[in-house]
Amino acid sequence: MRLSIFHKIYLSLLLSSLLLLLGMGWLINTSFKEGLQNYINDDEAAKVAIIANKIVAYYSDSYQWTRLQQSPHLLSSFIQQVGEIPAPKQRPFGLPKRQPNRHQPPPPTNPSSLDDEAPPPLPREATAKVEPSFFVPLGMRLSLVDTEGRLILGDAKQKQNLKPEQIIRKIEINKDGKLVGWFHLVQQTQVSGKLARSFLYSQSQHILTITIAALLLSLLSAFLLVRYLLQPLQALHKGTEAVEHGDLDYVVKRNSNDEIGEIIASFNQLTATLKQQKQMREQWLSDISHELRTPIAVLQGELEAMQDGIRPMNQKAIDSLHSQVRNLTSLVNDLHTLSLSDANVELFRERHNVSLAELLEPCCDRYRLRLAEKSIRLLTEFEHLQQVTLQLDSKRIQQVFNNLLENSYRYTDSGGLVRVSIHNLANHVSLVVEDSSPGVPSDSLPRLFDRLYRVDKSRSRINGGSGLGLSICQSIVLAHGGHISASHSDIGGVKITVTLPK
């Protein structure tokens, strides 16, 4: 079964939301149970602390806890005063009888006859009847122990009957800053008691209801969110289908600046580039067919004229045919060179350390005489750079230089000037070829390296140019890791700058 990206993202959000809500529900329920039990235990400990502050009045240094042992109902009364249920009446668990010494009178039987440490009579406070927090009342879980660990009041079997979920909490009994005993309180580590469990169950139901409601809300939010986030992808999908069927004018609307928005922008740029390349390819094919058709038509016309006897077959006619064949061969060779560049085939086989000045000097000597035919003066400025060497393919660089000088010869007016110079810089060497008028419009300078581009097509064709020379130069220079550019010359024409890395 094929799952769309919508279902994948939606199910991912749904699963993560479900796990998050279940985890939160479990953590909240566990934390609530623990917090409720801690609250109950702390509340009981606070009540026992109140009892300890009251019952300490019945302790004396002479008789210790004797009076409380004889009157255990006092502890039950204090337990009732804090709103808890005391233990059932039972036989007091007392300390062993103490033998009074000769200088100490026996413990009085009448509380009013105690020494000055005796507390005032127990006040009769109204007892509050509150439902206990546990099934076992607090009075039955409370024991009084003296400082030596002997049981004064309480159940002696509490420690023996202690369950795994129960703990003993100790509350100090201090009198005048002195420890006189302990209260041992048996407490639960887990929620127990009918009222507590009922409250916990009610809260758990509320947590479950909230979790289900949050899950349903997450379902709806995830559905709307995923649907909104996938709208740009759906638009991009429609765009790819349109381009696949040849509609290169299709533009996907961009509504965001995030990663998807950047992909949409790249897609629109891609379609624009494809459209431009398609137009260039169509123009390229049209221009090539036109360029090839011209010399072929001339050849065909001259041959037919010879066949019909209109034109005699003499040396002049043969030279004319040979000239057209040379033009056609030159055009085919240029196309072959550019095809190698497009196919990423290396335009040079061997590279050697050569002096750029020594490499260009014979080319300048050859073109000096040719330029003189049009009264064009050639000025060179690189004689002092004979020792500057570069890793170059000599034949290809000479081809570049010949093309540049050929362009200057064809498109420079008679009586003009062509200047060739080399500049030795830190990381590269610049070769500059510039000529005098006529110049090139500014909007045509970036297009000089386009294939078959001519500023003045009629004038270029008369001069014999195919419009491929600068394109070939650019391919060779780029293959050497360099750069070529065109700009206005300060002597009135075009300035071509070739930069080659050292």
C-alpha cells in the first residue's frame, strides 16, 4: 500500500501526540498519587506534632512518662482534639515499676498533688469528628517511645506487622529544648483509604477525559496543519507535471521564505533557465543552419554555373571554390571544438611550463604585417616579462590569441591601433588585447561570448566572421581555470582581458 507524504506526516504527528499525551497522563496520575499521599502523610505528621507539643506537659524529669502511662486516655483526648480517631481502649502498656529511693517520695496518685512540674488540668475542648484518612485510625498507628527506645503507649507489634508499603515516621517530643521521647507514626507510601481512593479515582477520570479531548484536538490540529504545510508541495508537484508536458511558462507561487519556499524559487529559476536554453538551442540550430547554408549555396551556385557553361572552369573559379570550402571547414572545426567543450572533453592534452611572452611574440609578428595591410599599428607591451611562466597548452593559448587578433583585424577601422599587453600580478597573469574604434554598445559587451552572436550581422558576415571565435576562446580559457571578459577600451574600441592562474 502506497502512503502519500500527507499520510506519513499526519500519522507521525498523530503517533507523537498520542505518545506524548499518554506519557503526560501517566506522569500526571503518578505524580498526583504521590503528591496526594505526601500531603496526607505531612498533614498527619503536623497533627502528631501538635499532640507532641501538648502531651509534653505530662512529662517530668522525676517520674518521666509515668502519669501518661497511668492515664492513657489523655493521649486519646489529644488525638480527638486534632480531628482523628483514637485507638480503642486497651490495657496500658507501661514501663517496669521503678523502685523509689529513700530520698524520693512515691509517685502521687492524685494528679493535683504533683510537684511544680505538673501541668494544669486538661482543658475540655470540643472534639471534631472527621473521617480518617486511612482505614486504620491514626490512634492505632501512633506509639509513644522514650529516649531509650522503650514503648510507653501503643501497639508493641507494629514494627513486626509492618507491611512493605508502610513506613514509620518519627516525630520528636522536646521539652525546654531537650529530647524527651518520640512519636512513631505508621504511614502508607501508597494512597489508601476509601475516601482517598475515591478522590484519586475521580481525578484519574478527569485526567483521562482531558487526555482524550487533547488527543482529538491534536487529530484536528494535525490534519489542518499538515494540509496547510503540504499546499506548497502540491503546487510544486503540479508545476513539475506542467514542465514535464512542455509548459516552461508555468510559475509556482511562492508564499513563504522557508526551505520549501527556497525550493519553489529554485524550481521557478530552473524553468526559466530551461526556457532560455530551449530558446538558445532553437536559435543555435537556426544560426548554424544559416551559416552552413551560405557557403554551400555559393558552392552550389558556382558549380552549377560551371556545369551550364556560364562560368569557365579556370584558376580563378577554382580559387573561389576553394575559399568557400575553407570557410566551411573553418566553421565545422569551430563547431567541433565547441561540441567537445559542451561534452566536458578536455580541450588540451598536454600542459607545460611556458613563457606567455615568448608564446605570443611569434603570433604578434605574423599579424603585424597583416594589420599593416589596413594601416593598423600593433603595439606590444610584454617584452620585460620573458621569465614569467605558466602551466599552459601552447597550441590552445595560441588559438585564443590568434582569434583575438583576428577579431581586431576584422573589426578595427583602417588607420587604427591594436595594443597587446601582459600584466604580472600576485596570483595570476592578465593578457589584454584592445583596439581602437569602432566600439561595441554596452548592452552587447556581455553577449560577445555567446555563440553566433554578432553586433552587426551584415558587417560581420562581409568580414568573414562566424560568431564562434570568442565562444571558443572562452571555452579554452575556462578549461585552463582562467577567466575572460570584455569591456570598453580607452582607445575607442573593445578591450578583451584574459586572466590565467599562475
